[in-house]
Amino acid sequence: MEPKRTKYDTNPLDGKVAGRADKSFASRPGAPTEEVRGGPTRDVGRTENEAARANPESEAPTRRIDGDKVTSYPSVFIPPPARATTDYRPPPVPPMNIDQPPPVAPASVYQPPPLPISFNHPSHKVQGLGISEKWANLLPYVPGHIGAVAAVVELLLVPRTEGRTRFHAAQGLALQAAILILAGAFGFLTMISGNGFGSGLFGAASTIFLIVSMIRVWKGRPHQITALEEPTKWLEEKIKPRK
């Protein structure tokens, strides 16, 4: 069965298209169109370009492009001519004679480090004791109970204005107390085990450390035991000097 077709079907491969179109136009009401000849219409004046477009075989008028007037677009491959611009240029620097020394000597960059501030000279007399600061700082580190007793006496007699002496007194007392506690612990272990090697080794090591501390303090070198920082501050604050 042939498929249903409409008047809008204009398949060029179909040979019956023209016939169906004629039948479609014939079925419309009204008179067919006629060619108008001899009427009042006339061909108005046309320009040369319009006349050339009306007659494809004719040529459009040409015009010469020469001289200084160039109407074509500039080429992207040819750089435009350089224009005179006012570029800033720094003023010329007069040449310098490298054989002559500079007019002003360069400033000295290196400066020696500042000297450490020392409020109390090691040879001055400590208030409350009447002895040299070297001896006052050294006594708390003497091995045995002598250092501990000296540290307590200094904390009770030396005022707070003597900060260096009170610091070494508090640190020496904390060190002596720590050595005394550890020596007691080693003695207890010796009593249990019957072997006193550990106790003797600790006693020798603690004595050597106290002697080294005495030497450093006598020479005026900074000597601070980090492990005893908190006990030192506590002893210095709690043991107040007598007025």
C-alpha cells in the first residue's frame, strides 16, 4: 500500500511532485496571475552597482588604488611604523675615577658585642656577711654538711639585693639536699644487698660535681643546674632574710 502523502511532500526523488503541485494550485479559487505589460510602471534609474547586480554577465566598475591613500587593512605580519615617543631616561651619571679613594670612608659594619652587665663586682663585700662575693658564692657548694649549713646561713643573713649570692645559696642548698636524699637511698640498697659499690660510686661522683661547681663559681662563670631550677626558686622565696 502506497504511504499517504501531503502537498508539502517535496521529495525530489518522487516524480509525481510536480503533478501534485499543479493540482494543488488548480484547486485554489481566483484567477491565475498574468504578466503585466504596458502598465504605468517604469524602470527607475539605478546605480552602476545595482545595474551590475541585475546583469550577472556585466562587470562592476573598478577603481584605482594607488598613491598615498591606502584603504586596505594593515597586514598582521608587518609591524606598524615606529612612532616618536618620549621615553624617560635617567640623567647621565658622571664617570668616576676608580683610581681615587672614595671621598667618605665607609661606616664600620662590625661592632664588638656589648660587655655583660655585672651589678656586683666579685671582690665587693656581701651585705650581711662582710666577706667577698667569691667566697660567699663558693661556700654553699663545699662537700659535706658544711655547704648545707653555709647555704642556710646565707639565705637568712643576705638581703634580697644580693641576688647572685642568694641564688647560689639556694641552689647549693637544693643540691646538697638532693645528694643527701640519693645517698640515703643508695645506703638503704647497700644494706639490703650487702654490696656498697653503687653507694661508693655515687659518693665519688657527687663530690667531684661539687668541686667542679666550686671552681666555676670561683672563676665567676655562670653556673645554673636546670634540674634544680624549681627547688632553687622555692627555697629562695621561702627562706626570707632576717631584718
